[in-house]
Amino acid sequence: MKRYLLNNYWIGILLLLAACDKDSFLDKKSSTAIVSPTKLTDFQQLLDNTIFNYTAALPQLAADEYEVSYASWQASASVTQRNSYIWAKDIYGGEKNVRDWNVAFTQIFYTNAVLEGLASSDSAGTPAGQFIKGQALFKRAYACYDLIRTFCKAYDETTAATDAGIPIRLNAGVDEIMPRATLQQSIDRVLADLRSAVPMLPAARPSADLFRPSKPAAYALLARVYLDMRHYTEAEAYADSCLDLYSRLIDYNSVSTSSATPFSTTNDELIYNTCGFANATQAYTFIQASASSAAKVPVALTGLYAASDLRLKVFYVRAADGSYTRKRGYYGSGNYPFTGLATDEVYLVKAECLARRGETAASLLVLNALLQKRFVNTAAYVPVTAATPQEALDKVLLERRKELSWRCLRWPDLKRLNKEGAGIVLSRELNGETYTLEPNSPRYVLPIPDDEIALSGITQNER
């Protein structure tokens, strides 16, 4: 009998045991007892595990925010990295243990273990118990949505009831085979978990531990999900809910343009921290941030920034040959892209939704509130103007691309905007050969790793 994700779960758990504190709950428990934590401190320790710091990197590898030379591409040790860059049909090429799938389900396993333990705990109804439950629901939703954005089609309400979603796991058992739910059922699960989490989470954004969620984080994620669904009324409402509680922006005139790590890991715009990560067997070196990185930022992106736009120097570093590589961005201490939640994204969600419902002046008011913090000499900033809602929308989307680069948001944006009829074609050239990704191509839906298909027998995506 096949065991759904059994090997992947326990391999991941054994690796994590070695990374935990010497006297931790995880070290004290046997491998079979890990599914049965009993105390609130046990539950919190599971939710604080560093496994929750990471999200999928495949969407960044496939997006159009970097380019590499043929020599660099050919020299990469990772087949997955090379094939993602050219949107190959079989991106894994036989590579195993692709963590973009496995880590998310390990996160889901942990959250389910917490929720099951809380259900029989005398402390479940206490404020501390409720906070832990809210965290578990939020983190399960975050993991599920990361899987949906990576391995499912763009949401379309006319087909979501039949489009393939993800296996929905609501318990900590490892011997149950779960088929893929529909995309609608998968999205509904994410939304239900987030709505349930909201009343259990603190209204104040944490001042230090931004790996723990708050109400602003839940609202920001709800706004992101609804935006990806193209349900703009709901996206705007949740963006408002977030900004009502937390709306700080950083004046980039106060940010170093020469530092390789211009932002701290607790900077004022952060709401919730995560980052894209490396594959367990082969590092995704193309998306690491370093001066010697093989990946360059395309002129098609860097050319969008005006001379007085501080983001060009804050986000990227210019090499002697005039090319640009990215800095570490919001995730100041790590090499991989920031994939968490921040206020600038929420401002852009609000501005886009206003433009889409014809509120040109209101949309520009929100957009300019953000942009004023991004240009040299905020006192002399010249506000963006637009004569029509469509012109306002175009300008918001342009700023979204510039502001949210290297956040693993471009790939789902391409899927969403092409569903709206944007007709964005991606193209790359290597060694004289051109590779093209057409709008709404099935290759926008990344394949489930082959070892998972072999283990569980779930349906593979068609590419």
C-alpha cells in the first residue's frame, strides 16, 4: 500500500530534529510521538520551527526578473534550475526531493499536529491557546496557498470547480492517500483557515518576531489571495482592514543605497517574514543575492526606474559592465528572495482595486502615498497623474512590477494578468535559440515532483 508523503514527511522531520535546540520538545520525543504534542509550549515550538521560514522558489526561477548567460546556465549543477529557466516540459529531469512541494506539506503536517493536540488540550480555550490555534490556521493557509500558486492554474471562477487543486490534508496522519481536491475547494480551505484565524491573532503587528502572524498579516494574505482570484472588491476590503491596523512605509531617503543589505529583518514595512529557499540537493544559485551571482536583472526591468527613483540603487547593485544584480532586499540576512507580506504590497493592492472600479483620483492618492517615499527629495516629489481609470490601472501595475520585484509575486501576477487579457509573452535566448512562453500556456502550471506522483499516485499537471 502506498503511503501519501510518508517518506517525504519523515525525512524532513528527521532533518529538522537535528536543527532544534538540545533540550527541545522535538529532541525529547520519539519519531512516532511527534504527532502528539501535549503542552502549549510544545505547540508553539512546532510553529516556531524554521521550516516555516521558507516558501517555494520555482515561481521565481520561472519568472522574467533575471537572465543568465549561456555559460552560466550550462554550468549550473541543478537540472531543475536550468529547465525552469527555459520553461521545459519536464523541469525536474530526474532530480529528486524537490523541496518546493515537500516543505509545504511538512509545514501542513506540523500545523495539523498542533491543531489536533489543541483539540484535546485543557488549555485550548485560554488566550495563549487561542493564539497558537490562530497561528496554526494562518500557517496552514500560507503553505496551502504557496502550493496553489505554484502547482495549480490561475483561478478562474468559471472553471475552478473542475480545475485540479491540491491534496487537502486536515489531520496529522501520514498513511492516508488524499487525491487532489478541486481548485475551488483548495482556495475555499485557505480562505476558511484565514478567516478563522483572524479573531485569534493579535491586532498589533509584532515588533520583533515577524515569523509569528498577526491580524494585519492575515488581512494582507486575504487581500493577496483575493487579488490573485481577481475578486477585487474583496481584495480591497481586506487591504483596508490591514492598513487600518498597520500602514507604515519607509522613506527610502533614509535607506542606504550602497549597502548589500539595505533593510533589516524587522524593518517598518514588514508584516510577516518568509523567504524563497534553495533546493535540498542542488542550490538554486541563479536566485541567490551576491555580487558574483550569475543572474543579472534584465534591462527590461531596470530600465523602468527613473533616475530619481531610489529603488534602483536600493534593490540592485550596478556592476562595472553596467549590468545589475539584486541585493538581499527585505530579507536582510538571507540570500534568497523575500516572499512574506509587507505594507507596500498592500498599498498596491488597494490602488489597483480602486482603479479597477473607476476611482481614478482615489487610486492615485494611494499610489502617490507609496511613491513619495521612493524618490529622492520627497518634498519635491511630482505626483503621478492619470486621466482615466485605465491609465491609472496601467500606472499602478507598472509600479507593482517595480516595487515588488524579486518577491515571487511576478509569476502569479503573470498568470492573473494574462487571464485578464494582458497578453504578456515571455522570451529568453540561449546560445542562439529562443525560448518562448505564451500567455495562458499550460507551462505556467509547474509540474508536481515525479517522486510525489510515484508515492501517492495523484494526478500530474498537463504541460
